[in-house]
Amino acid sequence: MTNLADAPAVTRLTRYQDSLYHDLNTPAEILAIRQEVRRFADEHVAPVAYAIGHSEESVAAFPRDLFAKMARAGLFRIPFAADVGGRGLKHPATATAVMIEELAYHSNSVAAIVDVHCILAGNALKHGTDSIKRRYLTPLLGGELIGSFATTEPDASTDLSVEAMRTIATRANDGYIVTGRKRYITNAPVADFVVLLCVEGERMTELVVELDWPGVRVGEPDKKMGNHGQLTADIYFDDVRVPLENVIGQPGKGLKIALQTLTYGRVGIAASGVGMAQALFDHSAERLKTRRAFGKAIAQFQHWQFRMAERATEIENARNLYLKAALRIDDGHAFPEPEAAMAKWYGTNLAGEFARDAVQIFGGYGFMRELAADGSHYRVEEIYRDCKIAEIYEGTNEIQKLVIAREIFGKEITG
């Protein structure tokens, strides 16, 4: 594992967002949250981001110190109401999305950890009883417990149907017996509990399962192309006894809770795409101004002037989309379509396309994880690896296009 204490110094970049993006429509409390999280991320995330992004996945590599700092700073309280220990903001979903963008600017792994901990696990717990909130949500906010959220299985991900899923909850006198397996579960190797979607007969039920209960086994962390700090693993359930009091919402009504939670999550992933795109922009602009070829700065070539003008416009559009979707959630729309689907597809697609440009701008240096001659490295390589998963998880971008098409033509035509 790379020692986080040995992380190289972070070069301060010009934040072009401050001069190009004029945030005229976002509430003042959200602007304050952005600045708060940015200060935290600059001070605490940036110095360790390289080590997090380049250490092989393992339980030992999970950034526990940073996780604890985020908890002490109250970041996990941003999405939640005051009555459960949150900050009680007027626009919590928007504040949360902005937090994710600012974290992703330095590390998409860290943004993903927080997204699952707060937006997925935490948001799902809001549908639970007072007992569930007291036992799981309150300590989650304080960072005392780490949360995970599980819908995906080896043969079921996009298709969350009774026919496709194989994790079964069978009703017993005092609760449920759960058998099955979940896959790609973020935070699972270090989490204390999982919010679990199960098949119950012809319906689905959402349960909270503690990961140290008898019959639960968490696999080794997956080895991934990117997002190395975001640990994922399979979770196995072998006749796990779950008490009735650990049902979230009503038995048989779990799918709606899961889908609502994932829709919120898509807004967070959209914001992470914007964070990565903004980082790519700032690193690329600096490189274009300082790297010379044929006797002049690369920025003097019209090709890159035009391409950066296009990317600046696209970042503007992507940020506006996710903010609008988040504000609709705060306005009471549990499924803010088509904005959520548009934001997720557009923001993550932008990050992917721009990452390819950014590596090209840096040339051979952009292809290096680390240059042997002097130990130098460039963020664009890490984002190139990290951004791809954003186009896949929490609803593939193809599914987002289908959601948008349904808004246009109706489900009777699109299917």
C-alpha cells in the first residue's frame, strides 16, 4: 500500500469554474456548502488523493483517517434533516450533489465512498422506522458505522426484476431468512451493515443486515481498472436470520424505495462526472499554457482553443443539469425525470470524452501512472481510469437514454 503520509505536494491550479461559471440560480446555502467542502477537500483530500487512487484495493488501503475527518467535519450530516442528526438544510439534495462534485474534483474514489454511504445507504434508511434510524442512520451520520447498499447480483443489475434476482427473503415467525448473493457492493469490505433488496414471493422487500451476523460473508475486494479507493466485493447470505424490525418501509414495497434511492444516486454520479470534468479542464488548461511545441504554447493552436471552448460550455450545461435535478428532489419530486437521467448521462459522458482529450493534451506524460525518471505523475491518467465506471453504475447511460425517450414517447412505445 502507498503510504498516505508520503503523498507528494499538490500543485495549486487555477479554478476556472470561478471565472467561467456564474452561479446565479443556486441558493445561498448551497454556495456556502460548496465553499466549505472545497476548503475541506483542498486541505484533506488533495494531499492523499494520489495514494488513494493508486493503491491496490484492500481493506488496509481504505482511507479510514480521511473518512473520520469527513465525519468530524460534519460532511455526512449534509444530506439529512435535523431530527435525525443532520444539518437540516432547506436544500439537502442539492447540497449533497455539490459535496460530491467537490470531492470528485480531487478523488472520484472518495466521492463514490460518500455517495454510497450517504445517498444510497443513508437515504434508504430515511424510509425506516425510528428504531432503524436510531440504530443505523444516526451512527452513520457520525461516521461510527459505515453503510453499504446492495441491489446488484451476478446475473441481475440493470434488470431488478423478481424473475432476475436470486437473493430471497423467506418469512419466518420472527422475521426473515435470507439466502443469496450480491455483487459489486461498494464499501462492503469495510461496512458495518448493508441495505439489502430481496425477493419476497412475487414482491421485493428492503432489509438492513449487519455484516457480522451469522451466515453473512463478505468476499475479498475486487481488483478494478479505476476507483481503487472505492472498495467493492460480493456479499454472501447463507440462511441469515433478519429480525422483522429491520424491514425498511413495508414488506413487499422495497423496489420503490430502491429505485427512488438510485434515482437520487444518479444525480450524485452526475455531479461526480462534473467534478472530474472540471479537474480535467483545470489541469488541461494549465498544461496547454505551459507546454511548448514548435516554438509556442500548445494553447496557441486553434484546435485546442476551440476544443477547450467546447468543453467549457459542456461543463456549464452538465453542472446546470445536475443542480436542476437536485433542486427538483428538494422540491418533493422523488423521481425528477427527465433531468436526473439527462444529468447522469450527460455529465458522465462528458467526463469520459474529456478524459481522452486530456490524456492527448499531456501526450506521453498523460499515459504514465508515474514517470520513473523523476516520480512525476499527472491527474489525467487517474481520471481516465476512474471515469468509465460512472457511465455504468447506478443505471447505465443507455438506460438513462431510455428513461429520457420514455418521457418523449411514452412507455407504451419504448417498452
